[in-house]
Amino acid sequence: MCSLPLFSQGLSELSFDPRPEIRKSALQVLFDTLRNYGQHFSLPLWEKVFESILFRIFDDARRAIDPTGGHEINGDEELDQDAWLYETCTLALQLVVDLFVNFYDTVNPLLKKVLMLLVSFIKRPHQRLAGIGIAAFVRLMSNAGKLFSEDKWFEVVSSLKEAAKETLPDFSFMRNEEDFNRMNQYESTGTSIPDDDLDNLRRHHLLAAISDIKCRAAVQLLLIQAVMEIYNMYRAELLVENIVIFFDAVHTVALHAHKINSDAALRSKLQELGSITQMQDPPLLRLEKESYQICLIFLQNLVVNRPLGSKESEVESYLVNLCQEILQSYIENAYSKQMSDSFLDKQLHWRIPLGSGRQRELAARAPLIVATLEAMCSLEDSSFVKNLPSFFPLLSRLISCEHGSNEVQIALSDMLSSSVGPVLLWSC
């Protein structure tokens, strides 16, 4: 037993042998050995195995893959190298999760370290590595979630919230490109950058920034879908507090995506560079829609289906504020950019019809608005009446603005007849 860690360490080193048959055999023997003898391990020995052997595998993998593309390797050679690294990481993460589940009674104090490992993959600016981490996270929850205490679940939802925050797409380079355009100035050495070199440098940084943005956007889509999958698995067992943390995590994603999609100057710049960026307009529309939709589901299910006790008013307030936030963002998109807030509130003028691009955007947003109106109608009568004064100005603007499809008007009509109308009649 004393020589087992040394034996396992040797196998872990062989798991990154470039020969497929060697590394597969090494990984399989390593984990078979740990699986067969793990019941005899104490927690300190397991901790040593995780720290010195298992986690080391992934340290080697992360060093071997350079997401910036800064290493000079022949294209075919690079693809082959990446392929076996991904394959090794995928298999090794699955086996680590399975080991953790099999010996959960002993190793459960190591959950935070396992979560940190998975989140470290998710946070990588490398879509395939992040996807591997997300898949392993879902695998862990699927197999071990039923074993977790309330404290362990708090660690889980908190780690997902961290992952959501750390993977927000970063458009700062695009926003600060005016500064970058002034790079053709004297450096501290007293020399200037030639025009051709400046263009190449600018293009290199731009392509790297766009690649990182696309990677993070794709990772966040995978992440919020994983959060939803985990929520659906354990919805009935999760504490209200932990569901609220899930909501906070996904709401952070939604707010950031909305901020980017609402930046007219940034969108204009991306369209000018369309041949390079090849991004849709708005750039994060799908991410914004899906994350807001998930936020609505979290809160609406809590309000409608769960006894909330002392948390009722707090969760209800979250839902009301979220509905107002979504409607307000839609209204801002529906009205032309030239209109001022004073116009929206007080003045009446002829409006210029929406362009085809804006109509397509509003049509894409329509299902979210329909879901929002349905969530508002799901409030208890007393709550709906209480919040109607804050809802009504938004509903009025929805009635008067243009839309990309008739879905919103139909949902509005249903809401006015089933919920708003009876309240107004009763008040008379």
C-alpha cells in the first residue's frame, strides 16, 4: 500500500505519452488501481492522491494547450497534439468524477477542490477545454447531487456563479480601439512602428480579441444550459437560497449581454468590421435571450410552485423587477434611437418605421416578452394589483410601439383581457 502512490504517479506521467495505446492503458490502469484499492484509503491518503497525482494530470494538460496560438507548431501536428490532449482530459475528468462518487463517504471533504478543478477548466479561454469542464460538472451533479448536504450544494451553486462571472465576454479592446489606433507614436525607445507593422499588429490583436469573445460567448451558452440541466435534476430538493444564487449567476450573464447589445457605438464598429468579426448583430442576442428566459423560469417556479415563507416578498420582488427590466429593454429597442425619454413620456410625433434589421431583432426577442407577460399574469391577484401602477406605463408603451411580429400584441391582448381589465373594472 505504501508504494501505491509512487506507482500511481508513474502511471499519471504515462497518461500524456504521445502514443495512444500507452496513454489509454496508463489512464485505465491508474484509475482501475485507485478504484480497486480506494476503499482502503484514508482521507489524508486520498488527499495526497488527488493533489499529487490526479490534479497533476490536468496541470500538464493546461500547460500543453496554448489557447493564444502563440506556439509555432505545424498545423497537422498541432491538431494531432490537441486531439489527444482533449481526449485525455475528457477521459481523465470523467474518471476523477467517478472516483469521487464511488468513494464519496470518505472523500466528500475534497468537493471544493474538485469543483475548483472543474471551474478552472470552464474559465479557460479555450472552448473545447471549457466544454470538457462543463460536461464533467454536469456528470458530477448527475451522479453525486443526491448525496450532497445543504452546505455542499451551496459550494456547488457558488462555484457556478463564479464560473459565470469569470467567463463574461470581454469587449474592452473593441471599445478602446481609438487608443489602439494611436499606437503609431514614438515608443519609450524613441522609435516608431512602421505602418505595415502597425496594421499587422492591430489585426493580430483584433482577431485575438474576437476569437476570445466568441469563445466566451459559446462557453456561457453551454454554462447556462448546464445550470438549467442541474436545476431540472434537483429542482424539488434545492433550497430557495441556492436557487436564488443560480438566478444571480444567470442574471449576471443576462445583464452583461444586454449591456453589450445596447451599446450602439460598439455595434456600429462591429458591423464596420463585419468581414473580420463575422458576428451577428446584436452580438450576444442569443445569450441575452436564453439567460433572461432561464431567470424567468427560476423565479416564476419559485413564486408559483414553492412555499416561500419569509422569502416570499423577496423572491416576488426579484420577479417583478426582472419583468420590468426585460420589458424596458425591449421598449428601448423598439423605439428609434433618435427618440428622447421626454418624447417617450410626453410628446407625440410621427415615427420613422423600423428598419428590417431592427424588425428581425424584435421578432427574435418576442418569445421572451411573451414569457415575461405570462410571468406577470402568474402573480397572485393581490401582488398583481399592488404592482400594476409600475407595470402600466410599460404596458402602455408596448401597445404603442412597433413590433417585429404579432406575438407580443396577442400576448398583450390576452393579458389586458384576463388580468388588467378585471382589475380596472373592479376599481371602478
